[in-house]
Amino acid sequence: MNNEQPTIGISACLTGQKVRFDKSHKRNHFCMQELGEHVKYQSFCPEVAIGLPTPRPTIRQIDHGDIIAVSRPDGTMDVTKDLTDYSAQTAANIDHLSGFVFTAKSPSCGMERVKVYHHNGQHSLSNGIGVFARAIIERNPALPCEENGRLNDPLLRENFVLRVFAYHHFQQLKASGLTRHKLFEFQAQYKYLLMSHCSGGYKTLGQLLAKSTLDVDELGQMYIRQFMSAISKLATRKTHTNTLQHIQGYFSKHLNKKQRGELTEQIMAYHQGIVPLFSPLTLLKHYLNEFENQYLNLQVYFKPYPDALKLRYGL
């Protein structure tokens, strides 16, 4: 991978822009301060983009039976068509993005649990998806997407960042001219990362590459969708432990009895929740520096994103 930073799409209010209905913002510290050191952002506010003023009356999703409209509570200022058209146009022109962060519960940008009101106004269900978010996700199924609120969860935060950098890696691969050989190399580099998220993922994706008769562009599209789906599954202490033990096997003939015992203790301490993932990984990296292994040196599992983010300290 080269040093080019990924570009992430983001709801404009999360960057600190005062574009919300009440002329406020919802600046996200993690995105703008911590992750912002390692990525670039392209901000979007679909409501402002279609011409709504700031400040402005609130809009909501309203269920009319045959259609979900977006308008003011009394049904005026219907922006359904404008918002739908803008969302579709934008969704078709973001191939350069490596991820997207949306604003939770927004009628335009919420990924889930958006309130949908009955047309008589008497009740609502929190089962909607923002018009803009839906268009982005459906048109770009491999794109890593997350909401600001969910990024407060350490596991979800780490998984989102991991997916962004993996997807960016694939985008760079594609830009360099995709070949079957490059796909096999990519697959090999992600063996242990895949193992830590989806036990059968590596084998399934390997079979896809080996048996497919699709042309390379179609194969690449199918591969990356399945790959991103596999790594979107949250890794657990159990799956990480299994992965660490597989890697441990590479060093068994190089380590003395005391070193083997120390490594085993670190892995089991992680498994039992006594130490974070960072601890056994640091020891494995130390042995990798001492007993170089070309195959392990290529494994993204050891560094799926910049170490400075310290995301594995909390896992």
C-alpha cells in the first residue's frame, strides 16, 4: 500500500459545519481529531444541497401507505423528489470514497432507526433509513458505512476504520490495473485478518478466485463485496485467539521453552480478558523482527490501520 490517505464521505454537521435545521452542528471528535489525522473528508449535507435554508423548519419521513414522503409535519414543503434525485446522483459519483459516516436518526442521513411517522401524526415507528443514506448504501454495497453514535462503541469504531483502510487498499489495487494475480496476492495478505473476523471467509474467497470464470473486473467486484461482508463481522476474543495461535506456530521452532511459555501466557491472558489485543500482538511483532518471515511480513493483520490510532488498546 502507498501512503495516499483514504477519503471518507461524512455528513457535514459532523465536521462542525452549522448546517442542521436549527443552525447547530454535531461535530464528532473521533472523526475530526483522531481519525482526521489519517484520512481526508468530503462533506455532504443533502438538505442544504437541495436548497433548504439554515435555519429551517424540521422535516420528517411520513408514511402515506404507498410512499414514504419527506416533508414538514403538516405535509407542506415536500422535498421527497428533490432529496431522492440528489441522493441518487451523489451515490453514482462516489467511487473515490473509501467510507462514509452518517448522522444518526436524520430523515436524510440516518442509517437505521429513523422515525417514520404515520400520515395522521398519531404515532411513529423507528424503522426507517434516511433517503440519502439508503441511496449511498444500496448503490455502493461494499462501501464501509457507519453512524456517528455507533462510533462511540470501541468494537464498531475499530471495525469501521479497519474496513475503510482495507477498502482503500483494494481501490488502489484496482486503480493500478486489476489482474487475477493481484487478487490472489491481496487475498494472501489478508489471510489472518479474515481468519479473525470470519473463520470460513478466507477459504470461501479463495475458492471464488480459483474457480471463477468471470472476467477480472466482474470477479473483482464480486470478490470485494464478499470480502467486505466477511470483515464486517466483529472479531471476538475467541476468533482473535485462534488467529494468534495460528501465527504462534510459525515461531515454535525458533523459540526456547521460556519464550514459548511467555507467548502462550500472553495469548491466553488476552483470551481471558486480562490484557488487550495489543499485548500478544506486540510480542509477536517482536519475534517477527527477530525471526523474519516473508509471508508474515506481508500480513495486514499486524497493521490494518495506523498504529497511532491506538484502536487495539481497547480490544
